[in-house]
Amino acid sequence: MKLFGLLVVFCFLAGKVNAQSGRPPLPVLGKNDTIKTYVTLLDGEMVPWVVTNEVVIRAGRIFKTDADRKAFNLLRYNVSKVIPYAHFAGDRYRKLQRDLALTGDKDKQKQLVDACNHEIKDMFNREIKNLTISQGEILIKLINRETDVTTYAVVKELKGSFTAFSMQMLAGIFGHNLKETYDRDEQRDIEAILQEFNYDSYKSPYQ
């Protein structure tokens, strides 16, 4: 009997402490509630708190004419084709700069530059040479976006002034300029497409 009385007093005190703390009781679990999760206090009630991936909501684009829509879709296709190459060029160039900064040995630096040049040349022979003129122009712009230097400057560093000059002359025949820079305000359509593809968090398959 004394044990029963102590249990009653204990339950009474526990309930009183819980009421005084102002904390709501935890939700009652059902027989199928097998997934553990965090809970949070919402309007005086403990509810599950599940963290999900970020969801980006973008407004649908409205085109004035069907020709505008087709032109944008073509641009979108061309941008998607060069994204992997732009990322590869940016990643490889940054790696080269880091490696060069870690050694003062001229022979070692030349080996690093030659290795970088070989990788880029290999990719060109396999894939980049098949890009269209429009895709090549976009790639020139994106390389500048990636590296903060022009394609001309990259070629000059890897292959020298004469090669850079020669490639600039060749590019000019097709209406390109290797010294072209990327302006996010001027290239609003390309920038919007890049954001759609989560470009800044993109992982190149050529890494």
C-alpha cells in the first residue's frame, strides 16, 4: 500500500514539473512510426523536423515570338554542350597555378605546363574540335568566367605569345575573339541558363 502511495505521489510531481516547464509532451508513436527524426516546437506542439534539399523556384519565361523561343532553346542547347569543357579548363588552369606556386624549379614548372597543355590538347583532339562555331564562342566566354583571364591569356601562358597570336588570327576568321571577356549583365540569357544547370556547383566528368 505504501509503495502504491509513493507511485501516486511521484506521478503527481512529475506531471506538475512537466506543466511548470511549459514543454508539450512528445508525440505519441503509432505502430508504423519506425523512422527516427528531429522534432521542433511549433505553436505549442512538438512536430517532426525534416531537412530537405534546397528547392529553387524560377518563374517561367515568356517569349514575345516563337522565333525568340527557338533562339533561346538553341542557346540553351549550345551552353549545355560546352559546360563540361569550361569546367575542365577552369579546374585544370587553377590546378596549374597552384602547382606552379609550390615550386621555383624552372624545369619542374616547364613539366607542369607541358602536362597541362597535353591534357587540354588531348581533349581538343577527342571532343572540343567537334563543337560548332556558336558553341566555341560560348566556350571562350565561359573560360573567362571560370578563370578570370581570357582564353588568349591562357594560350599565351601555355604555348607562348606566337601561338596565342596565331590562334587569335585563326579565330578571327570565324568571327571569334580569344580576348573576349564575360560580363554577367550583358550575358543575362547565358547566365540564366547556367543557373538553371547549377553551373557553380557542377562537377565536370573530366576531373
